Amino acid sequence: MRTSRREPLAIAKAHCSFCGQEQGPDLPLIAGEEGHICEECVRLASQVVGSWGRKRAAAKPLQNLLKPAELKEQLDRYIVGQDLAKETLAVAVYNHFKRLGMENENPKMQMGEGDVEIEKSNILLLGPSGTGKTLLASSLAKIVGVPIVIADATTLTQAGYVGDDVESILTRLMDSAEGNRELAEWGIVYIDEIDKLARAGESSHGTRDVSGEGVQQALLKLVEGTRVKLSAKSRKEKSGEPQLDTRNILFIVGGAFAGLEKYLEKRLGTGSKGIGFHVNFSDPGKAYDQLHLFEEVQPDDLRHFGLIPEFIGRFPVITALHDLDEAALVKILTEPRNALVKQYQRLFEFEGVKLDFTPEALTSIAKQAIERGTGARGLRGVMEGLLRKVMYEMPSLESAMGCVVDEDAAKGGKPVSITCSG
């Protein structure tokens, strides 16, 4: 009797449904209902899906791009006056994002003979302290919906010296974009106090100007457009890419440029009779000329001030913010959403007291702020000094009902009084 011998059936090994690799001791697979996937393909799929999400987030600023007139209308809600600066910024930002939109539609488009490559236009803001330079930049970023970094040029030094180097600005931009590299590459960088980088030259002790001209030179490639390796300090980078492309980042720099007036007066005052700039700046009757003097700034004036020509050339859009007059300061006191008068009225409401200002009192407060020479920032100092005694006594007066600040009280002729019930 012969017995039949059966051969054992070969068991097919599981394999990755994406790359086809077979399961083994060193290659575990995740099983699904209809297939398997290996660890390497899971990582790749995660990167692809993450890239889709980042590209969708980066395209959001382009979906509802406002026209220049609409951008200015939005800026009017935050900033009083400065129409020339707001119009210039609105046009520059609109053109910048139109350029990004064209590139986003066809990023790999080959340039032909008839095609024109549009370069970005970085912006240089000039204006005295307290005129709204920083507020303009932050309001723009809020309206457009892109990440923004506001940096201070006085903290920057050349690489290798104590202080922040220019690459640290991009690390902060990446953090502002929460690790979204594509969105960070469309962001806005505002560098304040840029006039403090004016070339000082060699000092009497032969020390290097590491926080002046050296920083200007370090910013050149950054502003023009280059790939910068991010610092290891940035832990929010999600894509694993260690570099950031600055080619599409809009750079805005601003400064008070105190002392620039003498270069403008020298240039405009000789052989320009009838223009109205050859004036005595101590004469209050010529206030208009002094307020709008920065609107006549030319690149050569900035070179005389101490900015190197290469740096000036990276900022083709130069716009000026002028000093604020009494009418503008009165509007700042009352009109914006967070106007100072509204803030103090709310503080008095917490104590059950109604606070009012006469129009003459508001004008007097504006005049005192102008005398302090700190622009709109001087308004809070004047208000604090005016209402300090009242705010000290008011919480102790249970019968306090109202408080009216008139012109005499605003000028210091009499103390601000509180009306009590009974």
C-alpha cells in the first residue's frame, strides 16, 4: 500500500502595496483591509499631504486680494492721515502679491523672449517718531493675512559679534508662520530704526562699525533674494527643509532719520526760490514746509546721511510720513477704534463715572503733544498727566458721577473736577 506524499503549500509573503517591497524581519508592514504599507511610504505620504496643506495655506492671501483703493480704505481704519504713504504702500503690496499670484499659477514656467520677469519692490519709510511707521507695517500684514516680523535694527550686528545677526529675523518669521515654510516665504519683514545703521566710519579708536555699515552689507543679499540656512534655534520647522528663500519676502524698513532735514534744506534751499522749502524751521508760521519736507527725499540725500548706495538701491520705493498737525492729533484722540479718549472713558466707566472732553480741551492736548516732539506717542503722556489726580481720587468717591475736561483744565489753569451726586 503506497501512501501519497503531499508537498507543503508555499505561503505568499505580504508586500507593500505602494513600493512592492516584501515583508521581512527588518521591514514590518501596516496591514489594511485590502493591502499593506511600509514605514518609508508612510513617511513619504505624510510629507506629500503636509505639502498640500502648506500650499493651500500659502495661497490664501491670493484668494481675496484687495485692490489698492480697498487696501487704503482698510488702512484708514487703523491710521489717521498719511495718505501719500498709505497709497504708496497699497500699490506696492498689491503689485507684489499679483506677482506672487502669477508665479503660483505656473511656478515652472519657462521664460521666453517675450516674457517679462517682474522684480519685487521693497519699501523704505521715512518719518519722524510717532507718525505711524510701525503701525502701517503691522496693519498691512493683518489685512493681507501673511506672517510678519517686526525687528529692530539696533539689535543687529555682523555675524560673529555679540548681538543678533540678520538671519535671526528669518528664524522669527518662520516661527510667526508656525513652521509653514511656503507661507513664511511670502511674508513681510519690517525692520525699524534703520537710520541707526547709518555709516559711522572709523572711530578715533579704530574700532569697527559692526552694528552700522556691516549690518547694511549683511542685509544686501537677504533683501535682494537668496536661500538662507535657518538657525537651529527654530524648532517649528515642519518640512525638514533647513533653508528659506527670501526672493518673495517683502522687506519694509523705516526710520526717523533725525538730522536728514539739513541735507534737504541745503539741496532745496539753493536755487529753488518759490518752492517754499528755504525756510527757517524755528518759524512756527512755516509749519507746513517742515511737516512735508521728507516727501522731497531722494536717494542721494540718504547716501549723504550714511546709508551705503547698494543698500539704498535695494529699496526702490521710498515714501515719507510727515509730522502730525493739531487736526490729525485730535482725530487720533477720538476717531480710531482704540482711540485714547475712548480708552480713558472706558476706565472711568468701570468706576461709574462719565468722562467728557470739550473740543477746546482736545485741541489743547494736541498742542502739548506737538511741543513734546514725540508725535502721537506724546498724547498718552499728556493725558496721564492731566487725569492722574482725578484717577487717584475717583475710586474713593462713592458719589462720583461725571467729569468734564475743559480748555482751562487741559492747559493746567485749574484742576480737573469731579461732579458728585447729592
